Amino acid sequence: MNHKGFELAISTMILLLLGVIVLFGLVYVLTDGFTKFQRTSGTLAGSSEAAGVSQACRIACAAQDKTTYCCRNFTIGGVQTYCSDSRFDLNCALECEGFACMR
């Protein structure tokens, strides 16, 4: 009995399955995959929003403006953060502990 046709069908099925998996992966990455990864990566320096907020926080630090530096929250990519966030790497001497923010 000749099994050559049967082997071709199995290899074709395997290649089709791998192709479908690659296609789903590509669709995931192109639709929203990179955005989800970027939100969870933890760095803020990559976006233009973060650059603007970082500049505003540097100005607030230089002006010794504790209200802006400690109390004002900024939204970057859907995540709320403050100037005192260590991801901005500002090295500001302002202390936010014990400062009462007016709500």
C-alpha cells in the first residue's frame, strides 16, 4: 500500500496550522498588541506626553511649586501619575511627605 499521499496530507495540515498561528500572532501585534505591551513596560520616557509632563515637573521643581509637584496628577497613556514618580528621574529636592494637598 502506498502511504505517500497520506504523508503529504499530514505535512500540509501541520503547515496550515503553523500558518494560522502566525497569522493570529500578526493580527494581534498589528491591532493592539504593542499598545498593551507598552502600557505594561513601565517606562514613561518614550512618549511625547511624558516629555511634556516631565518638562512641567522640572519647571515646578525649579520654582519650588509643591502644589504642582506633589498634588497635581497627570494622565499619560491612560495612566495617572504625579511628578514625584521615580520613572521621571527628576532628582528634585522637594519633599511631598507631610504636604497637605487641597482637594
